[in-house]
Amino acid sequence: MNKISLVAVCLFLGTSLLIAQEEYRLVEDIPYYDVQIQNTDQYIQERCKLDVYYPKDANDAPTVVWFHGGGLEFGSKHIPEGLKEKGVIVVTVNYRLHPKVKNPVYIEDAAAAVAWTIKNISNYNGSPNRVFVTGHSAGGYLASMVTMDKSYLAKHDIDADSLAGSIPFSGHTITHFTVRKERGIDGKQPIIDSYAPLYHIRKDSPPMLLITGNRELELLGRYEENAYFYRMMKIVDHPDIELMELDGYGHNMVYPAIPLLLDFVKKKNPMKDSK
């Protein structure tokens, strides 16, 4: 586990994978469910879309799938500050929200978006073998669930272990508080069940980087539950997991965490596919 100071974070701010002057393109509002599913529900048509931001002349570039935060109740797809022009493809995702839908629809949408990315990213100069999942808060929870519970991607004939890595930002590792609220459980009552990343601890999951704000400034227990997840993964001998705590930042820790994400992608990036 590492505790990152403001000075150390600033040193990361220059991190980039490719020269920033490269030309980038943005394709917006791509449906990630097939036509048959998309046409079954107006809310699916409205929400189940993603944007792809990609370097025009790249070859097998790494891809970061970003899930927005908002407690599974609000929020919208966007590219976080600091992720543009860094040599990575960014796929930013909208998913259906409470109270119009209930668990596990959020996780199913996240898995469908990741599956779409793996199956289609080669059309945007990316490699299906270089896909990383990430997001902030509720988005970090979704990234962790898609990574740890293999059943969601398996429905799309994809092995979750084929992901290049998972980088949840300040995400629940216990069952999400909105999922608990749907059951009438108070947000201060922790639950670990099949809808908690902690429930699915295993040594063979993809490489993971857990990032939170300072433990005294974060939302209730967010650092500690990530620390418990980290410890249990180490106990089962997971070979590649790290936990970073950002001093000086609370739950709103996305901007200083982005360079850490990019550094992780750079370090874990598999070799380009042979042609």
C-alpha cells in the first residue's frame, strides 16, 4: 500500500503514453446493446450508449473504459480532465440509473459496454487485449464488479481475466449503498454479498490498482473497505494489486488520480498484437 503526497502526485502530472500533438477523433452516442435489445425499451435507447475518443493514426492503442460516478442514481458519460491526448483510447459509458431500474441492471449494462469495447475497439485503432476498466465512485464499483464477478462478461462469451487491468477510483468493495437502499438497508450498515467485489476475491483476476482519497477525508469507510479488499487479495496470493491513498484529497480525487491510472496502463500494457 502506498500513501501518495500532493508533491508526488504533481510529479505524475506529466505522464503521457504518446506525443500529445497526435490527432484525435470523438464518436458519440454509440449503442452498446444489439438492435433487438435496444428496441425493447425506450430507456435503453436513451441511456445505453457510449462515446469513443481515439487517436486517429494509432495502432493497437490501449483502451480505458470509464464509468461515471453518481451513486448509481445520476451522472453522465464524460472524459475526465487529464485523459485526453495521452495516447489512450477512452470509451466513456452511460448506464441505466436508479430508480428507473434496480440492481443488477447497472452491472449488466457495464458488462455489456465492456463486451462491446472488446469486440469493436479494433475498428478504432485499439486492441481487444489491451482494455482497462475504471471509473469513479459508483463507476469504480461497476468496474470492480465486472472485473471480479466473471459471470457478467461470461454472458457475452468474454473471460473477465482477459482484461488488461482494473483501476477503480474510490469505489465500493462492499455492496453498493444504493443496492442496499433498494432493500431497505441503511447506508451505514455494511453488507458483503454476491453484489460486493469483496465477495469475489480470487488470485487469478486481472492486475488491479485501487485509488482512494485520504482516509480521514473520504466518504464513510471508503478507504478502509478498499484496504480490506487489498489485504484479502494479498492473502489469496493475488500477484499484482496495489492500493494508493491520496493525501489532501477526499472523495473528489479524480484529477490527481488520472496520472496514476495512466502510469498503471503504461506499466501493464501488453505487447502489441503481432500481425
